[in-house]
Amino acid sequence: MAGNPNVKRMRPNLHLKAPISSEVEVPEVVQPVNTHTHFTDPSSLPDCAGTLTIPPDQETYTFTSDDLQDEGEIGRGNFGSVNKMFHAKSGTYMAVKRIRSTVDEKEQHQLLMDLNVVKESSNCEFIIRFYGALFKEGDCWICMELMDASLEKLCKYVYDTILQRIPEHILGKIAVATVKALNYLKKELNIIHRDVKPSNILVDVKGHIKLCDFGISGQLVDSIAKTKDAGCRPYMAPERIDPGMSKGGYDIRSDVWSLGITLHEIATGKFPYPKWNSVFDQLTQVVKGDPPLLKSTDELPFTVDFIEFVNACLTKSKKERPKYDQLLNHHFINQYETEEIDVESYFSETLSKMAEMGFLPYFQT
Ligand SMILES: Nc1ncnc2c1ncn2[C@@H]1O[C@H](COP(=O)(O)OP(=O)(O)OP(=O)(O)O)[C@@H](O)[C@H]1O
Ligand SMILES: [Mg+2]
């Protein structure tokens, strides 16, 4: 769907060193640096058991990879794969993301302790629950709440396969959920997401809409940023591509831009920029060009409120771009915060049809 080069790569080695919540400036294009004076082969490290905490009772279990039954791959990203797994002792299905890391034994223990902080404090209905993590042969296994599909997959089906559109009232509920999730992460956990895009917004047949891949990741994302070049990050704000445009550390307003691009894409079924053939193309268009504002057309009409909301997120100058408080006061958000919409029927019908057509091989109702 996205007309951009979203190159899937092999898992790079990650150095998980940064603090969990970071407003530290991280350059987007940095050569990976080997910070280890003594190289340790991570796969030779002893495996590190983790603790699973399963809601709603917050029951805890010590677990190793042997306690998880693999039920197949859900998808693959740039840094690893996500599988559906079953934890028999608690009777819980979960999504497990496996990422290659190069941390030593001491750092593994520190990382697991840091992740426990996220586990205990993430309690927002619009954020994916994090259950726990472990290390196996040097890979970090991140266990989280299992959802049915991402908006990326849903859009491919709705726009490209059945040639329909996502109705604006559903987009309204998605916007409310995402802004509230981002605001919660910042206010309660002091986490900036840094990777807002359709594949990181997940939905299920119950009508839940949840943001994932936030700073579980605090450490992981920083390391990822170091190995990932701008060409692979099409949702990135102009000031992130060209840090000369704005001073200071990473600001939540860069996530607001990514939210604007994401909403534009899921409202139209198309990535809002024309195809980029090189990082230079992206640089030219995003940094030098006008922002890709949303417009109403005969085929795809939108309300003035929705257009205004999306285009406010796509304000090119970071200084003038709204922050979450302003977005939460926007008429479009206020309307969908209160309006009763049958999101459950929409998602359960759409996801069931997607499953019937083989789009969701791991799907189970
Ligand atoms: N908790 C989850 N429940 C269901 N599906 C998930 C879950 N977490 C991730 N996925 C899906 O698994 C696939 C791979 O996710 P992953 O985060 O590795 O990559 P991505 O978001 O597509 O891209 P990137 O690597 O650039 O972040 C995506 O389709 C994603 O939507
Ligand atoms: Mg993701």
C-alpha cells in the first residue's frame, strides 16, 4: 500500500544501553559503533529466565522459552519476527517479538529489570499490555498482548482487496485511541514513541484499538535508530530527517507528524507521498517540499473537522505543530471521545472476512 521503500532487513545486532525513557537526542543516521572492548558471542550466554505478569489479576510466573508453544508467525519487521505463542500454565495466548541483541549477561539482567517497570506501569486501555521478557541464545523475547491485526494489514484488505474505505467515524475512534495512548506514554511513563505508523496500531474483534512498539523498546528503539537509515523510516518528521531544522532533543511533536502521515494513509489507503526511489528523494520531498495535506474529493469525501485535524498534525514547522493537549481539545477528538460508535461490529465483521480470505493465518476467535 505504501509507495515507499520499506526494506525488510535481517536482524541487526543491538546494543541495549540507553535509559528506558529518553529525550536524549539520537541522530537518525549513525554508523553502528562497537562499544564492547571484549566481544562476547551472545548465543553462548546462559539463557535468562523472565517473569510473566498476566492481567487482569497480575498473576506472575517465572518462565523460559520452554514454557511457550509456538503457534506460528504473525509477521516480520525490520528487527525480528513476531509469533503467536501459548503459555500453557496461565492458559494465555500472546504475541512474542524476538529481537537479536548483543548485551552481556549483566546487561541482560538490567534490561529485564527495566522492562519490569514498563510492565507495572502501563495501564492504559489504548496501549498493548506488556507481559514480560526473557533472553534465549542472545535473543530478547518480548511477550505482549495478542491482537488480531494491524491497521497496515486492515488497510491493505479494505482499500486494495475489497476496494472500500475505512469510514470516518472509525477513523475518529482510531485518532482518539492513538492520541490518548501517546499522551499517556508521555505524561505517565515519560516515553516518546518514535515509531508511530499503521503497523504499530493494532485492533481486535472486540473493537479495541491499541498502540504497540513504544519504548519497551525505550532501549531497543534507541539502538534501532542507530542502525536504521532515514530511507527506511517514511513516517519520520522533516526535523528528524534534517536535524538542522530544529534544535533540542526529540520532541513529541515529531510523533504528531507521524500520526498525521498515518491518519492520512489509513483515510485514503495510500501513503501520502509519491514513491521515493532514494533517500535523497525522501529528503527532497519531506524536508524541502510542502507537507502532504489531506483533501476532500468526490471519491473520498471527509468532514472539515477531520481534514483540519490531520492537517494540523502535518504542520511542517515543528514549532507551530500542536502538542497532545491541543490535539485532545480539538473538536474532532472531542466529538469521537463522546459519540457512541459500534467499533466492535466494524472490526469483528472486517477481521472475520479477512480471516476467511486467508489474510490472518494465526487468527482464532
Ligand atoms: N501484539 C501483537 N499482536 C498482533 N500482531 C502484532 C503484535 N505485535 C506486532 N504485530 C504484527 O507483527 C508484524 C511485525 O511487527 P514488527 O513490529 O516486528 O514490524 P513492523 O511494525 O511491521 O515494522 P518495523 O520493524 O519497521 O517496526 C506486524 O504486522 C505487526 O502489526
Ligand atoms: Mg511494529
